[in-house]
Amino acid sequence: MEDVSDPPFRILCRRYGADLVYSEFVSSEGLIRDAIKSKKKLEFYPEERPFGIQIFGGDEEAMAMATEIVEAVEPDLVDINFGCPVKKVVCKGAGAAVLKDVPLMVRLTKAVVRSTHLPVTVKTRLGWDEHSINITEVAERLQDVGIQALTIHGRTRAQMYKGQADWTKIAEVKNNPRIHIPIFGNGDIDSPQKAVEYKKRYGVDGIMIGRAAIGAPWFFARVRHYIRTGIDPGEPSLEEKVQVCREHLLRSVEWKGERTAVHEMRMHYGSYFRGFPEAKALRQRLVTAATAEEVLRILDSLLVAEGLPA
């Protein structure tokens, strides 16, 4: 969730009921080189807790040193990303690339566990491709070196985000009598109904939600309401969406400066106003706005057009 799960976004997700939030993934090499962008990703608001910092890398020494840097800012846990499928990460031998070398994955994990007193968790995929699905072995071996929980995305790296996530393989890990750590499922959870159904059907301890929350931090509140009542409250009102979007933008400007904030907010607008009349034209106006003031004027105009106070 690079350039997505930053502090302004995470604090909104926590407000709407997310139990635990994670940082954008942070390069271990970037941290030990003292790269400004990597160090910035370690910052968080106290009200985000419980909060985990996610790191990635392919070198044991770098991962150990990065973990010590992470521990110094006192998150609640350290998470290792062994699942990112994007080329720029995989080409560096990190993220999902490590799925091709389970002994290396074990050594990297052990290096992190030994470098911190914090709980260490892992996020990964089923395997590199359909011919090398090794998640059961991975789960057992990572548990043996001390991880406290495992999140599994139900696709291989070769699938990227295409096709359907296979939760039966996640259930196999959960039902493995050797496994005693919590197992969390991830992939294709795009409705409250599916969140509840998948948790019950596959027996996982919890669910990680990623893409469904982009431009929709209230998704967690919808899931919670459905768990309590069996009723999906649906999307918030236009007034609430505009209010949340405005706060998201202003917090982002405060956190990272106007130019970066205006640029990175663009990935959220399509979801913020999905289903709105003439949504495509609205999104085009928002993504081409050059300043925060211009975005705010567009948002105010939506309310005025509906006879609501701006």
C-alpha cells in the first residue's frame, strides 16, 4: 500500500474501526542508508495504535539493522513483507521474490526476530507460481523461528492481483495441527458480507483488508456493523464522504506538503465518489486539480449542488 497507508489515511481507518493498521512497506536498505523517504514512513500518530511497521528486503544484515531502527520509534509490532509482487521490489530479491528461496526467507525472518523484543509478524503469498505453492512449509518454518502471526494473501506472485484468491490454501494452514499462531486471510474482501462469510467458512483468526479501503476508510465500520447486526449500512452520505475526503486531504497537506499530498490523493478519489452521478467527470476534475484549494472548491461545489452546506 505504498503512498496509500500513510498516517492521514491510517488515522481515518482507525476512527472507522480498523483493529490494527500498518505502515507503508519500508525498504530495509533505505533505512540503513538513512534515506529521507524511508525514515519518514516510520512516523505515526499515537492514536493509530495498535500500529505495525512493515519492512522488506533480501539481506539478513540489512534486515537486522533496519529492525533495530524500527524498534527505536516504538511501534507495537514489526511486520515482514514477503508478498509484494511488483517488479521493482522483486528485482531486488525482496518481497515475493523470497518465496523462491524458503531457507533465505527463514534466515531473514530469524534475523528480524533476533533483533527486536517486539512481536514479529509476516505477510506473504501462497507461493511463487502454481507449481511452487509452499505456504504450509513456509508457515511451519516461520512459526518455528518465532513469528507471532502470519497473514496470507490467497494468490501466487505470478497471479499478481488477477484471478480469484484461493482461500482454501489459507484454510489448510489454519487447520494444520502444527500451527498455533494466528492466521489472517487476505484477498478479494470487497464487501462486509464477504468478510464475515470468509472468516466463518475458512476459520481464520482475522482478515486483512487492503484495496477495499482505498478511498473508503469507512469500509471497516461497514464490516463491524454487519458483524453486529447482519445488516450492511451501505455507503455513507455524500456529506460524510466529502467531509472525510476533505479531512484526508488537509491532513495529507500537513503531513507531507501540498504538492505531494495533492498528487497522492488522486488514487483515492475514484473510490471516494464511486456511484456518484457523473462520477467519471468528477474524478477527472479532482485528479487534474493542481492545488489543495482547488480540490476543496470542487468538494464544496458537490455539497452546494445537492443543497447541502459547504
